[in-house]
Amino acid sequence: MPELRKDPLVGRWVVFAPERKQRPIDFEGPETSLPKVDAFSAGNERLTPGEVYAVRPNGSTPNTPGWKVRVVPNRYPALRIEGELNPEAVGFYDRLNGIGAHEVIIETPDPTLALEDQSLEGVADVFQAFRHRTLDLMKDSRFHYLLMFKNVGPQAGASVAHAHSQLMALPVVPMQIKHKLQIALRYFEEKDRNIFEDILRNEVKNQERIVYENQGFVVFCPFASRFPFELSIYPRRQSPDFHSVDGHEMVLLADAVKNALSRLKVALGTPNYNMVVFTAPVRRPRKNYWSTIDFDFRWHIEILPRLTGIAGFEFGTGFFINTTLPEEAAQYLRQIRL
Amino acid sequence: MPELRKDPLVGRWVVFAPERKQRPIDFEGPETSLPKVDAFSAGNERLTPGEVYAVRPNGSTPNTPGWKVRVVPNRYPALRIEGELNPEAVGFYDRLNGIGAHEVIIETPDPTLALEDQSLEGVADVFQAFRHRTLDLMKDSRFHYLLMFKNVGPQAGASVAHAHSQLMALPVVPMQIKHKLQIALRYFEEKDRNIFEDILRNEVKNQERIVYENQGFVVFCPFASRFPFELSIYPRRQSPDFHSVDGHEMVLLADAVKNALSRLKVALGTPNYNMVVFTAPVRRPRKNYWSTIDFDFRWHIEILPRLTGIAGFEFGTGFFINTTLPEEAAQYLRQIRL
């Protein structure tokens, strides 16, 4: 059973998942002459746990070919779906059972197709899969936060090359999310304005860090980018919840993401990167500390190209050192013809 | 001129240092047939900026051979020593000039000698160099925090193989340090006890995460380790400041660090790692928010082996996933015969 432990000095939770040692790694170790089996390709559906969601335009049978997007439980989950949380003190410390969900969104049956090279509809299907799974997992009262992310390439922590994203349902709200929520709340209390809207207005007015805009979303290099060519994607419509996106707005989101990733690919030559969706915690229908969240917090996306590493300076301070100004990165990305 | 920018959403400072793009990297890119010049070796003193401190047992001339430890300004500094901070608002955002010091502690003239393979006196000389430079840089009122760290190996962000550490004088107190200080202060206010002392007592009593103890220091695997084989080193004596260590206590510190690193080397086969010294901010002689710091905060060291990467999950949450329990790591490290 995986276990969550809290660091009393910084309030950070760590997931202990010894089983994940066994997962196969595409990128590590010496090359072998055996061809590797891609469990995420069409025809290999029996090699993954049974699907919990799929886009099957012709109504094909679950766990057979004929799908466009397929969501399955992670075979090497960091968290387990069965059991009770049992939060408890262990002597001086706090722990709880590693209960949660850990699902893989297989973005395409084609082992060589990257997310940004799919059609607009294909990209929208991937985000629609996120949304469907989110709405389902939210019903489970053990889960307090739903984390959506995508690791591409070994430098970004990916262990499989076939295009995929991940969804984790967590039994606690992560410190980093709480921190963003607190700052957004404090900003709203002080100014009666939304900090995301203020950032967006500032960027759109100023234009020098803007990379791409459509009717629903703005892609820009943030003022204090941690990494060269880091991108943020903000929705123009205020909502704390990613799952509020639907219909035409989902197509606009797909367009913004496809555009952002395509520019990064041209600029950096298929970079390793992390993409993270930041959304509000799951909220129960009671008045709580986050009650004004509909006004103060906005869901958003961060894309972090991993050209540079994380060293002692970053761990010691939470600081980052970046050698590329966001204005330069944005100018370079803007002039790319797609 | 480097520049510091603050992320308004999370309060994190990022250092923009475009000049650092030009620094040579030992570990990256294709091998060339040209032998690389090691600017940190004895006889190559002219290849570094002039020394600001050195241990020269026979009183040899500065910037010539005959030294054991040598401190020089970083040739590719993330921060510059000359100038004013000029903190200012840029539209919606906050910035200041990248003023600070960035020094390199060359731990030995021998290009092949690792820190843990030096004599006890050799290791103590390295930490004594940290202390001397700290006491000197503290006098500059532009500097609010002194960060000491060591990156070993390309996975840990090192660009040079010759054994060295780094010291940075920062114009702001980093968020991560503020966060630890706040938690330590809150703990003391609530319990009238020091959180570091409570952790230390708990670990020493329990023993299962202890790796090594001497009269002055305790080496252990922390309860919520982020990385497999992560180590913390706590002093037994309460002091917020690393620079309070001197005399026999410095030898005990050298013994604890040498012991810890030697065990990691046997267990993991010369791992890449980061070592960070966490110490209190520079304090001016006035009453301030941190006035009880002599009781509530304790300087300490963290050693982070970098066997695993940082992926979207970690960036999205501040969570970490660890596949090795600290109890197992400690048991393994304890039974190693040095």
C-alpha cells in the first residue's frame, strides 16, 4: 500500500510508492536488441488495465481497437483506488494511506503522433477525456484534488515515449495549490480584483510577452519565467474549474495548446517538457475558507520546457536561474510561421 | 546586468542571468579530442578571477600554487557585486537589479579528489572557508541571505567535475527560507519548543532512520524524504547561524559530512547529488519579525541524491513521489563498513 507522509518543517507531502520501482523505462539503461512492445498502441489493448473511458467514434467494443483516446488506470500507480485514508500520527509525524486514482490518458493509438500534430478535434478529445474523468472522480469524497499533467521526454520524467497524459486524484490539497489559492484570495480581498485577470490585462495591453491569442485563450511567456521558453495559457473567461470548459471553448483550448506546443517544437526541436493544468480543489457544497474562489482563482495551464536542470540553488531557495528573458522567448516564438 | 523578477502568483523570485549561457559545460555535448583545461587545478590559478580567500599553510603568494582551499568569484556569476538594488515596479510586476555575490569554493587543488575522500582537516577547511566568506559578506548591507550549496554531477546541475561548492549572497530572503522560518516560529509560539530539537529527539529515540551520530551532529534519513537516500544533518547545539560553528565543532561537522557522503558513495556508486546548507537570514541589530529566531530556528544541512528526476507531478503540486522508504535507506546506509 502506498503511503503519504508530511514533512513537518515545510508542510510538504511525499508519496511513498515502492511498487513504482518496477515500472519499465523506455529511456534508461543500455539498449537491448529486443523490440519493445508499446502497450499504448492499437491492437495492444490487452496489455493495459481495462479502460475507464474512451472515444470510440464507431462504437467499437471496449478494450479493442477503434478508439481515438483511451483512459486506463496506471499499471504502476503512485496511489491506490481501494481502501480508507486512515490519517494518523506516527510519533511526532503525520501520515495517511496512499489512496487516490492514477490514470493514463492515451492520446492516440498511433505510437509516433505527438499531441501538437493531432487535428484540432484530436487535441480537443484529449482535454474532453480529462474533463470526463474529472467529473467522474469528483464524486468520490475521498479525493480533494485532481491533478492533470503531461511529461514529455526523459528529461521531463516520462518513462514511455507514446503520447500520453496523466490524471491523479489526491486525498489532500497540495501545498503548492494552497499557496496559489491563498495569494489569489488575499489579492482579491485587498483589491476586489482577480489577480489572473490583472495579469492577463497587463500582458495583452503590453504585448511583449504574448505568443498567441484566440477568442478564448491567451498564450504568453510569464514575467518571472523559471525556464527558458516557459509558457502560460490563461482562459479569458473567469472560472476556477477546468471542468467548466465545454463546447466551442474546448476547441479554442485545443487551438491554444496545439499552437503553443507547435511553436515550441519549431523553436527548440522537439523539447522535453512538462504541461500542468492548475485547477481549483474539489469543493463540497458547504461554506468554507475558499468561499470566494469563484471570483478570485482562475484555472490555467503551465508549460515548462526542460532544457536546463534543477540544482542546489533551486532546492536551497525555491529561486530559479533563467538565462533567457521571457520577452526574447516570446518574440522568437511569435515570429514562427506555423 | 542580471535582474531579479518576482512571480506575483507565488511570490517566487527568478534570477535572469543571460551571461551564464556562455559558461563551459564539462558534461554536455559531444566529446572533443582536445584535452579540457581544468581552471580549478594547482598551476592554473591565472585562469580564474583573483582569490578572495585561501588556505595556504606555508604562506605562499595569492593566486599561485601552494593552497589547499581557494575561494574565487564565479567567472559566470548569476549575480553581480557592483551596483545598487534599485527595487522598482514594472507596470504590474516587481523587479530589482541582480546585485549579489557568487563565489566558488575550490575544495582541493587535486582534480580527482572528492570532498569525502579528503582528510577530516581537509573537509573542515572547506567549511571554514564557507564561514570566513559568510562573515565577510554579511557586512554588506545589500545582502539579506547567504546560500551555501554544492552540486555534484551533471544530473545535479554541476557544469564542472573538479570538486567545488558555491556561495551566493542574495539581496532578498528566498521564499523557501521564509517558509521554514515561519513554520519554526509558529511551532515555537504554540509549543514553546524548538521544532528541530523535537525532530532530533524523536529520531534519536526511535533510531530507525538514524545513519550516523557523533558528539555534535546527527545524520538521518528524514521521515518525508523527497528522494531515495536523502539525508539531513542536524547540529545538536541550538543556533540559527551556520557561522556560529567553530573550533572542535567544525571538526565534528567535517566528520558527519565525510561519513554521510562516504556512505552514499558506497551505497549508490558515486551518485550525483546536491548539498545545501540552510541557515538564518543575515540579521541587523534591530528588533524584527524574526526576533525569537535564536530559539526557534536551527541551521542544518540537506543532501539530495539525484537518482530520479523532477516531473510534472512535482511541479504541479510541490509533492514528490519516492520509491524508497527512509527506514530502508537508513538501514542500508548504517550497515556499510567505512
